[in-house]
Amino acid sequence: MRSALPFLEMDGRKPTVLIEPRKGFFDFDLESIWQYRELLYILIWRDVKIRYKQTAIGAVWAILQPLLMMVIFTVVFRKFAHVPSDGLPYPIFAYTALLPWQYFSQAISRSTVSLVATPDMISKVYFPRLIVPIAASLGPIVDFAIAFVILLGMMVWYGIAPTVGILLLPAFILLAWLTVLSVSLFFSALNVKYRDVGHAIPFLVQVWMYASPVAYSVSVVPETWRLLYSLNPMVGVIEGFRWALLGNASPNLNAIAVSTAVMLLLLFGGLIYFRQMERTFADVI
């Protein structure tokens, strides 16, 4: 399938979509995402409605998941293992990290199978294929927003007032989304050809969580290993969230910078890989 930049020409009374071949190796055709923004909105809204359709407690699921994980982490890592929490109450320390992590894990799981879940659209209709994983990665932000309300209540309960760092919270939310997108571009395209990828994602995400500072702080990682540890792009996201919301100490700028650089490299590589693979989607799917 050829990559293209669609636009409308008025030929009499009939609109015409002109499809052009990709002009270069790094032509990602990002302009077409904006042109098809209504389709992007429809796909996002469809995913949200499907998630909560015919559920008994609806949006409460978005709150229960991080809350239950917070309770388990508090018992296991704080009460039993005595993991330090940078001077913060451990429940809110863990919950603040679980928010971006729950978003990451849900978005990765949905984005990976997003292409194979829409075979009719992929094989019969032209639209920028990038829209599918992008829509799947944006849908779980609704769950994130619902669970964020509980975090605000916990901050009031523990007497933690927001600092000026909260102004950078939108930047870290954007960083979390870009991290999801950079990974899902690889997985979603690879899953079209190898369906085993979709089955492996839950295990990979579980391992990835323990390799990220969700239940513990970056400060417990030995200094000699910290640079290597920061190659995990979720390290910068979680560290940024904790600092922006709780403001307990200066953020680990080195970890955030390294994680952001890795994310940008993954995003660039993911765009290249996705664009190279999408020409075979209609044939394989």
C-alpha cells in the first residue's frame, strides 16, 4: 500500500481524493492526521463507549484498579519490605506513580491490538493508518482523568499542597503519551504480522512495571546503575509526575533527560518502522 497525503479537489460537483506516493524515507505524512481529525475523534469516543458499555459500576473501574494496587503495594513494599518513600506517606507515593503507569499499561495493551481489531477499515478504506494506534493510545486518558480526582482527594487528606511544579504536569502527561505512542507504533505494526505479540504484551508490561520506579524511588537504585536504569523511558515520566504533584524534592533531571532522549529515539524509529510496514497491512490483516 502506498503512503499518501490526501486532499480534496473540486472536480465539478464531486470531491476527489488524490493519493500520492511517499516522497522520502522520512516522510511521515503527519499533516493527514490533522485532516482526518474527525475520524480520530470518532475512534477515541468509540473506544471509550465500548469500554463502559453494559458495565455494572462503569467508571468506578478506573478508580478501583490503582486503588487496589496501592493497597497491595503499601502492604508488601512498605509494611513487609520497608521500601523508603522519599519522606512521603507511602500510599500517595505509590498512587502518584500508579496513575501514569496504569495509563501506560492500558494504552499499550489497546494500541498493540488496535490494527488487527479493525480489519475491515484497514483493508477497504483509505485513511492514515497512524490514526488507529494514536486513537487507541488516547482513549485511556479518560480513565486517567477519573483516577486523578482520587489523587487530589488524597493530597487534601495528607495535607500535601501543590507546588509551582504542578505547572509542568501537562508536559509530563504529554511525555507519558509520547512514550506510549513510541512503543505502540512498534508493537501494533509487529502484531499485524505476528499475533504472538498481542499475547506477550501482558507479561512484558508486568515485567516493565517492576523495572520502573512505581513501588520504589529512583534513589534506591545504586548510582553506578542509574544511567542504565534511566534508559527506561517510564523512569522520567514517573519521576516527573511525583515531583510535579508532590514536590517533595528536586526532580532527578539526569534521569528525566535520559528517559526523554530515549523516548524521542523510540518515537522516531517507531514512525519509520510503522510507515515501512503499513504498505503490507491490507494484505496481511
